Amino acid sequence: MPAADRAVQYGGKMDIDGNIGRGRMLPPLPERMRPGTLEGYVGQKHLIGKDAVIRRMVENDDLKSFILWGPPGVGKTTLARIIAATLEREFFTLSAVSAGVKEVRDVIDKARAESIFAAAHSPVLFIDEIHRFNKSQQDALLGAVEEGVVTLIGATTENPSFEVITPLLSRCQVFVLKPLDPEDLDILLHRAITEDVVLRTRKFEIRETGALFRYSGGDARKLLNIIDLLVSTFTGDSTVVIDDETVTSRLNEHLSVYDKGGEMHYDIISAFIKSVRGSDPNAALYWLARMLNGGEDPLFIARRMCILASEDIGLANPNAMLLANACFNTVHNIGMPEARIPLSETAVYLAASPKSNSAYLAIDKAMALARDTQDAPVPLYLRNAPTKLMSELGYSDGYKYAHDYPGHWTDLEFMPSGLSGTRLYEPADNRREAEMSGRLEQLWPKYYKK
């Protein structure tokens, strides 16, 4: 859509030369640059490119319910709006952050009334942050999706299999959206400075884009907000210079502006995780409080602590995973504001625990080895022999049942041929794994003897 048309659409008043009239407020740059057609949509070619699945849905007017799963700023909401507009469907929207069961039922009633007049084309119901819907909210939605009263398009930054109930998930395809690549970001940059009603009146000198794209992190909204911020730091008619040094220095000077609207969501959870990993309970509590004060989903935090307990504490303190899982269940059951207390308890415990990533490293090594040796046969003596033919072929011959031997152990090779002696687990330097290491040295001196 041309800049002048977008200005009219969003309420901006322009004179015949395309200048902005006084006394009117235009929306932020990301909103001004929001595309209205699939042709103007940038990124996600695997979904909207030629012959891609969503493109075929739209071209064939055969829209099915689906969930868009991807990081912030990659076009989930925009894509839903474009689809509804292209197919001329009534578009209803709910935010799972603020809507309750009543709001869900009200929208469904409106959609049902709309469907009476357009039975062949059910309205589109777009639900942002659908992973935040609880079971009762999703149950209220399920019937309308099953009956075709609405075509559901959900958007989530979280794996929907964690929080979306199975009956609803089974009726929706899940499409994964990817962060925008540098080529996509470059298209958005040049489109913004040449088409936007404000930016096209300024002079730009683009020397390098490495820092700009790096800070954007594949997020279109973040990219456009950064560009908007950079422009605001160049006064008058001066040329806006975009290079790595300028981008870095201007962002550091205006970090609070850059972060408006929660743009540092992933930066703060990263700081929290690194603080726990670094055994600093005070910093962990500070970042936890920043997230809670900012309205972060407490289940998002609890889920990250479950992962952290296995990845960064692991075998140094196996109780950490038990507590993290108990915290997740407790937070799920009681909600905020009380959930802040088990979150705090768990964050402090995890931060103060000894650390080990030995299990995390071991499984990554094992999976890499397994990919490279995918065809390695299971030794015959490790195979079961449930039939006579299998017994005749030697299945299970030579297997030694560990419990029949002293100490419940016997020297038997369990790796496929050619992988004998492969050491994937390396005990870390902590008290619990020192005990495990001692036992492994005793049982497998040829592998673990120092």
C-alpha cells in the first residue's frame, strides 16, 4: 500500500505534496508499515510462497483452523488479518491475556449470528497468545471450532503442545514461523525509508546493517522500532546515518525507549537464566521481579526453570528438577499473585544449587553419534527372542542378566560393533557426580579409570 494511502487509513492528514498535517498523530512505524496483502508480506516463504500451504488455502478459499507458532515480530497477527481480508471473512479477535470464558462465548455468539448470513464462509476468530488460555476457556472454544462456527487462527510464542488441550490441537494444523533472515530485514528497511509517510521525507546514508539486523533478532517489529528510534536521534534535516557504531551507541543511550512495549521479553528471561546458571540468587530474584512486574506469564518462567534444572544443574543436584516441576504444577494450579512465592523459592534454590551440564552435553554427543551411526545393528545378544525362529537365529544368545551376578553387574558390551569404548558421559566436578564417577571407575575401568 502506498504511503499516502496508509496515512489515510491510519488517520494521518497529508497535503498535496505528501507532507504530514499538523495536529494529527500517526501510529508507530511498525503499524504504519503493516502490509495488507500476501504480496506485501515479508518472510515465511515456506508458508505463503508459491504453492505453499497457507497460500494454497487462500487461493482455493479453503481455510482450515490453524495455530501460528513463532517468536515475536515475525508476522503472526498480520498474516491472520491478511488472510481474513483477502477471503473477505468477518474477523474477530481476542487476546488470551485479557479475555475470559464470557468474552469467548460472546464472540462465538456473534460469529454464529454472522454465519447465518454466510454459512459457507465461517468468520475468522484470531486468538493472540492462545497458550495462555486455560482449559475452561479452550473448552468453551472447542465446540465452535468443531461445528465450523468459526475458523480459528491462534498465535503463540510457546510450543502449543504444552498448553493447548489435545482435542483443540487435533483440530488445528500447527505452522511454525521463523525469525526473519537478513534478506527479509533488508527489504523491510528499504521499504520503510522509501515508502513510509514520515521516513521518505528524510535523507538516509546506509553504510552497514550488521548491528541493526543483529539487534533486531529476526523481529520485524523490533527492526522498525529501532529505525524509528534512530531517526528521532537525528535532528532537523540532517542525514540519518545507519552503521554499526551509530546503532550500538544510540540504542545504549535510549534503551528505555527501545524497550517500550516489552521488546526485551527474551533479553530479560535470558538474564534470569544466566543469573541462575551463574549461581547468583540476588540477580535471579531481580530479573524474576522484572518479569512479574511486567506481566510476564508465570508459567513461561516456571517452564524455563524446569529446562534449566536439567540443563544447568542436572546430576549435581537431581532434586532441582523435582522442585522445578513441582513449582510448575503449583503455579499452574494457583496462579498469580500467590505464584510469585513458589517462583521465588525455586529461583533461589536453583541459583544456590551446585551446577553440572554433564547430562546435557552427554545427550547432545549421543544424538550426534546416533545420527552418524544410524544403521549400526543391535548386537544379537541384546535382542529379545519372543519367537522360536528368533531363538534359532541366535537372538538373545550370550546375554547376561545383571541381577544374576555379584553386585548386580557383569562385564558385557552394550554398544554396537565398532563403538566399543565410546565415552559419552563425562562426570562433572561436584560431590554427587564424584560418587557416580567412583562407581563407574570401579565397574568400567577400561572406560573411566583416570
